[in-house]
Amino acid sequence: MLELKGITKDYASGENVVHALKGISVTFRDREFVSILGQSGCGKTTLLNIIGGLDQYTRGDLVINGRSTKSYRDRDWDTYRNHSVGFVFQSYNLIPHQTVLANVEMALLLSGTPKAERRRRAEEALRRVGLGDHLKKRPNQLSGGQMQRVAIARAIVNDPEIVLADEPTGALDTDTSVEVMEILKELSRDRLVIMVTHNPQLAEEYSDRIVRIKDGLITSDSDPVDPARERLTQEQIQEHAVADARKGKRSMSFLSALSLSFNNLMTKKGRTFLTAFAGSIGIIGIALILSLSDGTQNYIKDTEESTMGSYPLTINATSMDMASMMTSMMGTSDELSSANESGAVESKDLVTDMVSGLANGATENDMEAIKAWLDTNPGDIDELTTAIEYTYATPINVYKSDTSKGVEQVNPATVLESLGIAMGDTQTEMMSSMSGGSGTAYDVWTELLPNRDTWERDYDVVAGRMPEAWNEVVIYVDKNDRISDYTLYALGLMDQSELRGMMADVIAGEKVEAADTTTYTYDELMDLTFKLLPESEKYAEQADGTWADMSDDTAYMTEAVNAADELKVVGIVRPSEDNSSGSNWGAVLYTPELVEHLIEEEDASPAVQAQEATPGTDIFTGLPFEENTVSLSMDAIELMIGQMPSDQATQLTEYIDGLRADGMSDEDIAAAFSEQMAAQTDNATYEGNLEILGKASLDDPSSISIYPVDFEAKEEIDQLIDDYNEQIRQDGEGTEIQYTDIVGMLMSSVTTIVNALTYILIAFVAISLVVSSIMIGIITYISVLERTKEIGILRAIGASKKDVSRIFTAETFIIGLVSGVLGIVVTVLLDIPVNAIIYQVAGVENLAAVPLGAGVVLVLISVGLSFLAGLAPSRMAAKKDPVTALRTE
């Protein structure tokens, strides 16, 4: 039962107050057809809106089933409109972008009815009003009468207790009006139907009761209700309260809001696409930057991984801080120096700082302790590496077997000396460090890794086989079976005197003709043999018991080389497809067993044994190490000069003649030479002499090269070394490991630069995201204005403020999602020509590619920004007055 007690409604307009209702008191039965008659502006529609919960009364009380509505909150009014009231409007108020079926389902959608049940009940309601054949049509495809019947079906689909009809026949012809009235009359048999109309004839014909209103007051009531007689019992009130509680809190799901918003957006496909595309521009920019950045990072990582075979982690006996040296050379600390305010030009200590940095940055590694640690397989390091290579200070002296034309050294290579290019010891050590620790980048003879499994992975055998014995080697050619002329000169297959002739022509300014291509058969290369001469075998005992370097004595060296161990070429190999770090110069590959054999030979050599037998005496001078003093006469000096190579002898003779011309006596010259010789021999030590003789211990390598399995394994090895160093620091004993990771250091610098550029570019492009978000907010605001009437309809059928807000939030969600996905798709398409350009310019294939994770994050960012942009318009939509919204066209 519905009861109005002294209902008044005032509208304030500035200082003026309009009294729309002036104390309406009326009671309605649960089942009757009531018509409210009156002139326009008398308050009929206002009364209907108050009964339906669309508008709030100023004073009085609306009692529903014995319960006062004074304590109703917004949620209670929403539930009341959705479950207890059905509205039928004069202008139909159907949502144009929804089908007939969807319009009727809307009330059920808000009440959370399952989809199948929702569809069944909506179809049943439409069949009840005679529209069972028009389910898929849209409102603009129906006649006025059909649209009004859709509105009636929507009003009754939730089986409400009250149907409120506001001028339902006002826009219909007579016949159609009769049809609508028949439907309403039928509905009144099991519920309360209240109709506002101007047509007294229809009211008299179909209504059970007529209430007339004039100037906001009831003037007559054809069948009034006695509240005392019709009042509900306390038990009935309780039953209604329980029933209302079962209806519970209703709410539109986000998926339903998405569906509603999607249908609306599909009616404006062009604008929706343009909005989404505009919103995607920022996403496209950032995605392109990230695709290039990530591609570059992956390229750097792939390069680092592919060069692990050439540039492993290297631990040298003496380690240099390459980063400090490079920093000094680049002068990067200049920015931190103070300004020069002296008014004059000052020197800048670039070279001094570099040399000082090298001196201070050079550290000694305890190689014996490190090898012992590695031998314990810490952290299963053997599983993390393809090989651990130990290099020793023992020189690999290799000569041509044929000495008929003189002794010719093939390793260490003398090609650069033939070109007039000499490298000092410091340069050699530095090149050794940067090339992985085994010789320099110019060495032709290269040691195979100790793990024989890597041989099958890295090399394809072209002819012969891989070495099996210590004295077997293989010739390494490039993937096209070519070998550089540098290697051919180094191996003695081409005459190095030709190089000296070419250099003479270059110096003379003459044109040097390119040499003809030389071809060798596999058999010719496999017929090659070489001689391995231990370093100590270059020294011979003299008559006075001292030992002298005989490497300049042709006869001695010829005899020594002829007696040396022979090395045989047993195969020709080329790099496999998986070997991206192979040399393009060609090389001779030997086994680690050759080094072990050579160390054993050095241990057994007479010179080494002589020095070990007299550890306190320098076998080169015959003097105790602490008493190495030299006193030379001028005759002895001239004798020494006569034994020197002609170029050095000539230079030294000219230097002495110059000293004499300056008035220096022979005694003074001899004293100066003696002092210089003493300075050079003062540094002689027992260990130093053994090193000169090539003596080495297998437990004390000069360098260690660690070859990780992959990049992740390299990071684990780095961590193992860090843990080792941390333990050393905690124990306070031993030496921390200082190692060189050339590729990692260089790639780290490049990565830092790439990251910095990426962040800067993203910061600029992100501005467009903000602009597009503002634009989406404006578009959503326009959508709110366009859908104001729809907001009123939704509120009338029970949608809460939160539901309305959720609908527009869903709309911005869809736009943001489409913008993000569109941005990623466009970026993927743009990456195709970008990759083509990069390939043409840099020769790198498929560099740019949007990372999956970044793509997902960018889509989420697009959705998030669109969501934030739509918050203000969606809240504005939720706050709209439903009565005002329904009047909006």
C-alpha cells in the first residue's frame, strides 16, 4: 500500500519559491488503476516523480508498505525504483543505440539477473505487449505505438508493484491509445497503475479511480481510501520489510557497463576511431622508442654472448684497471675540475693522470690461490663454463723445420718487425689482456680450449682430423677456406723479405702492386712440420761457467732448432656455423698438452737446473744477486758492440763518438756504461731468471680465461667471484680477484648511453600522452552531454549514481584499451620499414621489436590514463538530477 501524507514540493528560483505541491495526502490500494487528471502545470508529473522516487518531497512523508521513506538513502531509492516501480513515459524514453530486447533487459541488467533469465523474461514481457517479432529492431525502426509498448514491457519486466504512466497516450493516435490503455488496464488487475493524463474520456473509460488536482492540491477523488480501514497490520509491514531486504543491494556489473558503453561507441564509429587514434599517438612514440631500445639492448647482449669465446672473463697475474685508463684517456673528469681563473693557459694532466691511474690501478692477483680455488669447483662453476683455460708465461717458440735457408721463427710472429713495426713489452701485455690472455691479437699460434667438446661445437674438420697428441696441430681457415697473407708470412709459407721490399717502396713513394692470390692444397698444408724450441734451449753455458743468450748465434740456433721436437699438421678446420667468434686471419691451433709438455721440457733443461742448483747466484753473470755490479773497460764495451746487430752497433758507435766530441774521456764513458749496466742487472732475481728461461709451474698460471656457457652463467660467475672477494675481506687474508671483462665493460657503457637516450625521448613523448588524456576527458564530457537523457532513463529504472559513473568509466576504459592496442599494432607495422632502414644502414636484421612486457604495460598505461581522464566527467554524469535529465532532448 502506498500512502502520501501532506506531501509538499517547493522549487527555489533565486529568491522566489514555487509551490508545486501544497500538502497532498492520498492513499493508493495495491491493485487498482488510478488516473490523475489536471491542467498542465498543476503538479501531476511532479507527484508522479515523487511517488516513483525520481524526485524528493520537501515536506510530508511517503509511506511504502507501512514504512516511512524519510530515512531512505540513495541506495534505498535505487532499489525501490528498480524492483518496485516501473515507468512509462509520454516520449517513450528508449535508449536509441540499444535493441528493443536490450532496452527491456536494462532493468533486469541493473538488478543483477543472470543473462539467460534476463533474456527469457524480457522476451516474455515483449510478447505480452505484442512485440515478440521485433526483438532485434532498434527504436527508430518502430512506430510510436510500438515504442510505447516497448516502454510498457520495460516497466513490467521486473514485475513491479507499481506502474507509473506519464501521459502514455499523449503522442499516440486514438486507436493506438486504446491499445495502450487496454494493456495498462490488464496490468492493473495484479498491481497498482497510476496514470497521469489530460484525456478525461480515456480516464473515465478505463480507470477504477480518478483523482483530480488543481494548483498543487487534490480537488476530488472518485474512490478515496480510508487509511484507518486499509492500514496494514504490523505483521504485514514486517513481511514487506523482509521482502524488501531480500531484494538486497543491486548494482550494474562492470561487464554490463562495458557492453552498454561499447554499443554506444559503435553508433559513433568514426569519432571513436579518431579519438582512439589520437590517444594512441603517444603510445606509438613510446613503443617505437622502446622497440628500438630493447632491440639495441638485445643486440648488445647477443654481441656480448657471441664474443664470449673471444673475450672471456680474464684473470691476469698483473691486472690493470682498464676503466680507469679509458676514463683518463677520454678526460671525462675535466667537468669536475675547477675553473682556471689565473688569466693564463694552464697544463692539463691527461697523460700524467693516465699513467698514474695505471700505476695505482695495477694490482697483483694470487694466481696460485685462484687456481686452487677453481680446482675445488666452487658453486659448480664447471657447469657454468664451457672451459677454463690456464695460460703460462712459458713462450711458445716455434720455428720452420727447414733450416737450409737459415733459422726462421714463426711464433711469436715476426711479421710486424719485418714491416718495421715494433711493440714494446707494455703494449704486448696490454694487447694480451684485451685479447683474452693467450698471446696478443697478432699471434698466429692459438691454444685450443681444454674442453674437447667445444672442438666439435666450434670447428668443422675440412681435411684430416683434430689433434690427439701433444705434438699435433691443425691449420685454421675461415668459413670460405681462406687464410690471410699475414698468417702465411708468419708461418713462413710466404717470404717476409717481400714485406721489407714493399715497405721500402712505400717509403720511397712508389706504388705497391697487390700480390697474386696463392693457392694451397689440403695435402700441401698437412705436409707442414714445425719445430718447438723451449726458451731455455736458447741459452748455453760459457767457458767461465755463466750462461749466455745464443739466439743471435746462427750456428747455435740452427743446431738447436734441428734437435728440437717436431710438430705435425694433422688437419684443416674451419669455424662452424655456431662459432661467431672465430678469427678471419687463419691460425695454427695446438692443444693444452703441448704447453704441459713444454713446461716439463723447461723444467728438465740444463739452464733451468743450473739456476735452481745455485739459487743465490745469477747464472748470467756468475755473481750473487745482491752483488751484481759491473765494471767495464772501453775495450770490453767495443767488443760488446761488435756482437750487436749492425743497426744497433752503428747507432751506439755514433752515440759514443758524439760523447767523445763533447770532450768526454773514455774512462768516463766506460764508467757511465758500467753504471747503466749495473742499474739493469740490479733488478735481477732468482725468480726473474727462471722466468727469463721459460720456467713455469702448472699450479701458478700467468693468466686464467673463464668461458661462460651463456650470459646468465657469466652473471653467476661474476657473483661467485664477488663472494670469493667478500670472504677474503672478512678473513683479512689473501688477495681479492681482479678480473677483466672487456666486452662487459664496453657494452655496459653503451647500454648506459642507450638507456639515457631512451629515458629522455620517453619523457618528451610522454607529453603527448598527457595531451591525449585531456582530449579523452573532453570527449567523455561531450558524451555525457549527449547522453543526458539516457542518464535520466537509467536512473528512472533504478540505476544508482555509481552505475551511471561506471558506464562512463567503462567508456573511457574501452577508448583507452583501443588506443593502447592500436598503438602497439601500429608500432609493430612501423617496425617493418624501420628494420628495413636499419638493415640497409647498419646491416643488422630485425633490430626493432616491441617487447611483449612493454606492450602490455603501455596498454595498461593507456587504459589507466584514459580512466583518470574520465573520472571527472563520469562523476558529473552521476550527479545529474534524473528529472532534469529526462527532460533534456
